[in-house]
Amino acid sequence: AEQISGSAFTAPRTSNQRSWLYRMRPSVTHEPFHPIEFANSKIISNFSDGGSHLVVTPNQMRWYPFEIPSKATAKVDFVRGMFTMCGSGSASNKSGFAVHVYTANESMKSTSFANADGDFLIVPQAGGLQVRTEFGRMRVLPGEICVLQRGIRFSVDLLEDIGRGYVLEIFEGHFILPDLGPIGANGLANPQDFKTPTAWFEREGIRTSYQVIHKMDGALFS
């Protein structure tokens, strides 16, 4: 058994976040991480360095839907098909956010992804997703959202031939439900309106090796 902490272990009871997981193998048995070969330069986590790859504009902007690559050209999964549109702050300073778009034509299969920079909020726009996490599986369809906390390993499988959508990443804290305030007790969704992953044991993990992709400060490692 291993405990995953989403807050300092000395945090007050009301803000302490942790969960116990039972694993087939200890998570620390992985080999040392190295920069990944297909390093995705399109993922940005630092918007405060004033680099030449950044553009600052006060104008309203809009885009046509991004084209989904054909499998005949290249097999692209959730990680390889994700690129950054805009953002603010810096993951290394734990402040700000980033907005990404993903386009995919392939499930992640025996690959998992963990983001050390912040929480993900995934919004499918075309094609449903089957998200496999350390806590279980979630089925996410267009019109629904999915939240994945910092550091949680997950895989994204496509329910259809293609997938496209948006990812909001926050570098500071975690996603929480806002206080109701003057809008009253029935103004927003309540905790019971959200689903949690269905617990699931992946037996293939005993015999199949996984590639674990880790994102830290915008760089990818495996």
C-alpha cells in the first residue's frame, strides 16, 4: 500500500488531501527518468520569461477547429497531440495557468502520463474518452469535464476513431468547488453532482511493461 499526498502532511484536517492505494508493484521501482526522445516543444509551462516563442496581445482571438492528424500520416495519442495555446505565470513558481488543445487518433494503451506542474481539467469537444487513473476508470463524453490532480498517473483511450478537446492546467493549488455566496444554496453544482472513478484492477500490468511519461516544468521525461 502507498499513500498519495495532495497537500503537506502537516496541513489542517479540513485542507489535508491524501489517499491510500494498493499496487501490484511499488511506484519507486521505476528506472531513472531521462528526457524523452519526442520532446514536445509545443507544451509551454513558463510564460514569465519573455521568450521569443511567446506573443503578447490585447486583442480578442479565435481559431477554427484544429485538424486531427490522419493515422496514415502519424499515430498521435493524447500526450503527443497536446499543444499550448495561451497561459500566464510559471509552473516552476507555482502560479498561473496554461490552456492546451489536444488532437488524437490513437489510444495511449501501455503508456501513462503524470503531470508534476499542476492539475488538469479536460474538456472533450469531439470524441469521448476513457480515462484510466490510479484511482480507477472514468468515461468522459463531450459536454462533460474531467479533473486530474497533480502527480496522478493516467492514460487516455479514445472511445471513437478520433479525439479533440481542451485542457486547462492550473499551476497553483487544486481545482475546488467555488463558494456559493449571494447566489444561494442552489446556485451551482454540489459535490454529489460529480462522479468519481470506478475502482479497477489492471491485470495486464503484471505482464506488460508501461512507459511512464512525466511532465515537469514543461519538459517531458520517460
